[in-house]
Amino acid sequence: MELAVECQKRVEGSKPNALRRSGMIPAVLYGHKGSESISLTIKAKTVEQLLKKHVVNNALIDLSIPELSWTGKTLLREVQVHPWKGFPYHLSFFSVATQDSLEVEVSLSFVGESVGVKLEGGMLETVLTQIAVKCKPDSIPDAIEVDISNLKVGDALHIHELVLPPGAEALGDPTQVVVTVLGTKASAEEIAEEEAAAAAAA
């Protein structure tokens, strides 16, 4: 998923709260020139639309700054949110042009219907909904599909068992459980009853 966003260079001396009252959100761009950074502003409505797409640290954004004649691919690395009002009040973008690889968060998309749920009365428990992945800037997956069809009661899928797109490498503990199928109380009672009946018939 790639998006396009236009920012303006922040006027020197402008006050962040005054900018927010005028419908603009302060932002900053890192990595376009070594350790240099650019102070920016972005329309609050644009930020709202951007965040609806869940793009923090997992989608390339074509950022343009007309006053500086600068356009480049970036990641939205951080969104600072007001602690009790809940609205975003500062964004941090990172230029990826000089990066060979990136660490991003990618959502997991669960497909299929578990055998353990469908036929054995189990309950699917999703432990992770996204994982950290290292990949090239132009190869960020929109999502990673996780096929749960063959999971029976008691089975689990771990990070190292996920099928990743070519060139992508999962980060973190490879033994971390992603999804599992738990036995329900009802299914445990049914098993006990079946075992008792079999013992009585023997």
C-alpha cells in the first residue's frame, strides 16, 4: 500500500498549539539528508484520513514538500497522541530513499476455518495480529496470510512457521505463538464422557 501526502514547511517561530487550532498538525521529516531534519505541518484532515488506513510503520508514503521541491518515499514512524483528548498532535516521518532494508509492522490475515473449531468444538485464540518484518523499502507486504485450516485442538502456529513473501524476514522470537486452538469446557466434558462410556463397555 502506497499513499501520497503533501506537507508544508513549518514557519520558523510558529507555536504548535496555534498551528493545531488553525487545523494544522506539526510534523518532522528525518533521514532525507543524514542527520538533518525538517519541521513541517500537515492538515489535520489529511492526518485523520491517513490514520484511518493504519499506516504507522507499515506503509510507504510519498511525501511532498512543494516549498522545498522535495518528494520522497517515507514511513510514518511515530504518531504522538494527546494523553486524554485522544487526537494526534505530532507526526514523525522517516525518509527511506537511502535504506537497503526496513523494519516494519505487518498485519496478519487469517484465512481458512480451523478443523479444531469446525469439527472438534475448539476455540481459536489469536495471540498476535501483526509481526515485525525486515524487508526492502519497495517490498513491504500489505499483509501476511496465515492459513489456519489444519489447526486441531491443541495445535499452534509459531512465527517461524509463517510463510513470508520473498525477501521478507520475521523479527523477534521465532517460537512466539501466533494463533492456537484451545479445547472448550464442553469438548473436554464430551471427551471424558466418551472415555467413561468406552471403559464401561470394556
